[in-house]
Amino acid sequence: MVYDIAFGYEVALIIKDGMRRMYQEQEDIFYYLTIQNENYTHPEQPKGVEEGVLKGIYLYKKAEDKKAKLRVNLFGSGSIMLGVLEAQKVLAEKYGVAADVYSVTSYKNLYTDALACERHNMLNPTEPPKVPFITTALKGGADITVAASDYMKAQSDLIRNWVPGEFHSLGTDGFGRSESRDALRNFFEVSTPYIVQAALAKLATQGKIKPEVLTQHMKGM
């Protein structure tokens, strides 16, 4: 089980689950947790997130404007969640875009689950089809999703086939740089301004906003 942790309560839930499965139930399994060294205040655990944390994704912060016509989903993993939450704020305040923020704790778990569902459906055509957890988690949400990660785009691209609507990955592809975290994220185009830009670009592609909005945003980046 592979996890990328954003908040302390995610760590607690995953460790508890790992202890149960590995020691109490003696499963032949191991847990791999990535915890980054960025300092920030960790929130209290929201209600009802246990299943999502363990399976790989849950809705962390819903957009405040429920009547907004422009909507997107934002995915964050690990400490880049801070930039994703800031992007949610910028999109709402400057562009009238309502963004629901999801914490993706494990792209690997979501990918494995989706593959298992596909295999089951292929081998059991007369049974009701199984739906991947990632698809169920996003049901009824926006048809545009932007995933930001401190890892390569290939990580979030694992689940592309099962995300409803349009999906855009932001990641740190290319050569590493020995710099500050902010400079690194700007260089790899995964910082808050680029998350906002990616969301606006998808909205423009769908004809929901004018291309000039993107041009204006880039001038302030």
C-alpha cells in the first residue's frame, strides 16, 4: 500500500489500518508512506473521510459557491495541498470558478482498484459491472479535473482513464533543481498560479471562458 500524506490525521488512519492488517490479521502486505518535511498547520480530521483516506481519495474542501456556473475539481497530494487550496481561493475570488479540493492519498491504490474492476467486468459480463472508487468519488462533480503533484505527471496519469470528463496532470517532469521549494514548483509549473492557469485553460477549451482571461492571468504570474 503506497500513500502520499498531506495531513496528520491521514497518517494516523493509515498507520492504524496497517497495524490491523499486518499484525492483527497477518496479511502478507506492507505499507509505504511518504511524509514531506514542509512546515504547516494541520487541520482536524473531517467527518466521514476514513474510507476515502484508505482507498486513495476524498473530498477535503468543497467550494463555497454552490450556484457557480464554472466548476472544476482540484487534486492535491502531500504538502502541495497548500498550493491547491490557495488555487481554490484564487479561482473563486478572481474568476468566479468554484473548485472542489480533493486529497489524493494514493494514486497507486486507486489505479489497482480500477484495474481490478475492469478485470472483473471483463470476466463476468453477466454480472452488474463494478465501478472504480475514483469514478464513484467524483460522481456528480465537475467535468474538469486538475491534479497537482510534486512527483512526475505519470503518477496522477495512472487514473486518467477513470476520471469523468477532462483530466490535466501537473508534475515535476525533467531534471531536478537544487533550489527552494517555491522556486522548484514555479520551475516545474506546479505552483498555485499554474494550477489556476491549468483550470482556466480547460474552461477556455470548453468555451466556458474567453482565452483573454488566460492571457490576463499569465501577465500576473
